[in-house]
Amino acid sequence: MKLCRFDDGRLGLVEPGQVRDVTAALDVLPAYRYPLPPFDPLIANLDAVIARVRTVASHAPAVPLRSITLLSPVANPGKIVCAPVNYQKHLDEVRDNAALHHHNTATMAPIHTAGLFLKATSSLVGPGQGIALRKVDRRNDHEVELAVVIGRQASDVEAKDGYGHVAGYAIGLDITIRGPEERSLRKSPDSYAVLGPWLVTADEIPNPGALDLRISVNGDLRQSSNTKYLILGVPELIAYASSFYTLNPGDVIITGTPEGVSPIQPGDVITACIEQIGTMEVKVRAAGGVG
Ligand code: MN
């Protein structure tokens, strides 16, 4: 099943060219009170929501995909976990280019040494909301990545059990200001994490380790690879991350970007595509509304 969030927080069942408005299915969610739980309520109750979606879908109104504003399919992730250098060819291009590594040894090491980092959850948007660039006098880059949404709490999980903790997959964009500062700062401005176009439930993608992924800017292909080149695959990343901290339902892992990162500017239109997930278009503007 493909589920999207759109417009003012509505829930959509994605069909070819259109979306069924199944917002009524959210009625199955428990009412949480303060203090709120450390997970995303929709993802934590995804099985119940999906069951209700199936019963309401046939009577749900359909709206054309192109008429809606797509939001992040996960509204409230507890954390956005990121793999910095998880494709060998991207590691090679970072090592060869001072504009990418800024002599920061952490960005030049393989993932087993460099570990993982976090983007601020406040950086998260959906494709319809666009990217608002800050520091436009500096280099801002796109990174296209397979995103994994955690469905079941994971702590010290072995890789062989990793898939059992996955709710589904989406496309992730890890937008990055290049420079000497901490990654968590340079990659966390508002809108610098794009998740979309929707959540594809894990049952539809039995092997996320063999998916073509690509991104183009204004029609020019910039990155094109396959998740078979991931150094640490999805279950290995879940094992690695959960050896340091608990992963909760709704937590997002973006799995790293292949070679070909390149600058983006206000006015650009990004098109990102991952096989078996879909395609999303994201507009780039300058923060503050200019561009
Ligand atoms: Mn990245």
C-alpha cells in the first residue's frame, strides 16, 4: 500500500494518477495526552490504519495527484538518522574534492568508522512544500537517498532481524550546505530533509537492496545508482543504529547518497525517483520567499 499525507494533514491512498482521501481512517488512532509518546502515532498504529483504509477506500473521494500538496508521509519522527558515506563511489568523490570534505576527517572515513549522524526533525518537509535554501552564497547540494521508516521499536537488533522493524520506504533528500561546520548544523535548516512522495509499505518492497535511484535538476541527470551498491544495507543499518540507541516507530533512516552530488540554486526543480517507490518533484527557492 502507498499512503501519503497531503494538504492540511489529510491521509491519502495513492492510486495511479490519483489519491483517495482516506482521512477518516485516522479515527482509529488512540488519543494521546501530554507527555506525548516518543514515536509517530500514525506509524505506530499503521496496521490498524491500513485495515481501516481498506474498508473506507471504495467510498472515499478521489482527487488528482497533481492537484494536491504532498507532505512528509511521517509527521512526527523522533529522529532522522543519516548514513554519511554509504556508497564507495561517493566516498571516493568526497575524498577527491576539498569543496566536499573541507578537511574534516569524519566525512572522509568509511561508514564503519564515521558512524551515523542526525538531522533535526524540524528540517523535515514533504515534496510539495519545497526546499528553502539558506546561505545561498555557499554551495548547497542535493543528495538522493533511500529512506527507511521504522515500524517497530528496535534496540540492539541483529541484522538478520532488521527487516522485521521496517514499516516502509520513501525517497529521502538530504540537502546539505557544504562547509566546515558540524554536519548536524549544515544539514538541518528548515526544509533540508525532504521525505516523499509517500510511504510504500514494506510488503511491496521485499528487497530494498536492488532499487535504481536517480535525481535530476532542471532535467539534467545528476545522480544515478542502485541500492545494491550500499556498503551497509537496510538491515545492517538498523542493526548498527540500534546498537547505539533505540529506534522508535516513525524514526527515519536515510541510507546514504551515491556519487554525483552537485549544487542547487533557487529556482531549480528537482526530480527524484526510486524504483518501486515513485517519483517526486521538489521546487527550490531562497529562504524568506525570494526566488
Ligand atoms: Mn546524505
